[in-house]
Amino acid sequence: MIRNLEELWRYRSLLWALVCRHLHARYRGSVFGFVWSFLNPLCLIAVYSLVFRYYIRFDHVEHYSLFVFTGLLPWLWFSTGLIEATGAISSGGNLITKAMFPPHILPMVSVLTNLANFLFAVPLLIGFMLLTDMPLQISLTALPIVIALELLFLAGLGLALSALNVYFRDIQHLLGNFLTFWFFLSPVIYPATSIPEKLRFTLFLNPIALFTQMYHGMFLDGRFPELLPLVLVGAISLLTFVIGNWVFNRYREEFAELI
């Protein structure tokens, strides 16, 4: 893990260049270009707000569109980043076969590219809050801590799945279905209070649920993350990152032969 971190720092210029290249290439040739970074989440928010505000009603959730916006942005970063990171090594092509190229840069590029999209959309969320007369809370000063922990968690999963996907290509096809299941198990589009009391313990088994509640608390309720969930999600994120690095290093020497 230490070696991987040292290589990421040594090749930080290459990492930055690849992230910029991916951001530029993602919307190349489209009319709106980079504006799609904002339009994509806005379209999803409009759909969920329509369905769950007027069809499956959550009338007891104040500012429901903002509630969905706050939960959906970090979920989109997580889900899209994980899907792209999982296929990063198997689609790495000639880069993986180069002896001096550090392969773990590729899944990290996917994670950081989608982090950039998330960070670009946060000011849009803040703008919507101001338009609806919701004050900015001092609890938002804890936002970098939560983002850093989610980055650690996502990087660990991305490294592990990108390595395993080289051997078992079914992973990239199963992942989309699993993420759909994970999405509906997390209180992204519904409040945690909607979960039956006897099942609420599952929130502590679900890191994404903990992250989502922290985002909702910081943006909408003015609450700093509580100590126990923060320590728990920090421990899970660190453990995931350590295991992800171990799995990646276990298989990295054989990538060039299998791709």
C-alpha cells in the first residue's frame, strides 16, 4: 500500500494529465460539452422528485428536491466512479503492457475524474439552497472530511474490483445490478426514518447509508457528523483501502499477460 501511494505521488503529473484528458474526452463532440456534468444529475433529480413527491409521496420531507439532490450527487460519484474503475485495467490496453507504467493509476483516474464532476456540482447544490432561502450551515466545514473518507472507501473498492475484473470479466456486468440494489438499500431518495425500526440497524452495516446521512445532515439540517458513525465509516474506509491495495498488488504482476 505504501508503495502504491509513493508511486501515485511520484506520477502525480501523469495522474493529473490523465484526469484532465478524461474530463475533456467525456463530453467531446457534444453540444453542451462540460455542462452535462450539471445536466445529468439535474435530470435524475427531476425524475425522482416527480415520482417520489407526487406519485409515491414523501410529503413529510421538507425541501424534497434538495434532499434528493444532496443524496444523489455523492451516490453518482460513487457508482459511476466504481463502474469505471472496475473496467479500467481490463480496458487499459497498451498502457498496462508498458513495464514502467504503474497500473493502479488507471482506477484512480476513474475515481478522481468522477470526484471532479462531484465537486463541480456542489456549487450548483449550494446555489439551489440559496434560491430556496436555506442558509448555509457551519456544519459544511466538515464536508472535506466526509469527502476524503468516501474517496478512501471508493479507491479501495475500485482497486480491488479492477484487479479481480481482469480474471473474472463477469464482475463488470454484475456490478451494475448490484449497485442498483445498493442504491435502494441506502437512504438517498427516502429518509432513514422511513425504514422500519427493526431494520434500522442495517444502516450501520451500509457505508453508503452512513455517508448519505452525513451529507443530508451537513447540508440540510446543520448537523456535524456524529462521532460514532464518523469513526465507524472511517474505519471501514481505511480497512477497504488496505484490502483493496492488497488484492491489487496480489495480481498486478499478471495483468500484462492476461490483457
